[in-house]
Amino acid sequence: MQRHWGHGQRIAHTDVARDADDNIATDVEATNAAIETTLQQQHERASQLIAAERRGLLAIVDELLVAGQIAPARFSELLGLPVAQDDALDAYAQKLAAYRNPRAALLRA
């Protein structure tokens, strides 16, 4: 992000040259410290989330090892969450079905 999308204090886009003759904003050293800081912060954040949700994470791992998949109701049961009335993955499921059977998708349109 620091180098390729400019999410830092520098205005110039920093890139890695593909050719030894390229010399367009290729100074990566200037962004190394910012990138390392971001990586350290996000590693710490991820570690805290994993520690805080350890019980649920291990329950999911154990279920996947036994069953190979987790149905939505079982997922809710494992994590002590209410079962959703509407499936948040419906839009994804519809797109997947259309991808698998493009002719059927055309007939519905």
C-alpha cells in the first residue's frame, strides 16, 4: 500500500523497476520503514484477534477436521451466534450458479 497506492507521506508512487535502465520513482528505501511499521501493527492486531477468539477458532478447526465442512446452523452453534434468517451468501450463491450454468442465467434475465 505504501509503495503502490500512495498510502503514506510521500507523493511519488514508488515502484520496483523491471529493467536496469528504468529509473522512475524506484527508490524503495524511503518506504521501507513505513511498510515495516504497518506490517508490525497488523501482525500485532492479528495476533490479538486470534488470541481473543481462540476458543471459536479451535472449535471451527476441530469441526473441519472431523466433517470437512460446516453448515451455517452448525457454525452458529459452535460460535454461539444466532442463526441468520437471510443468507448473506445468497448473492454469491446466485453468481456461482450463473457461472456454472450460463445458459440458465440468460433465460432468467
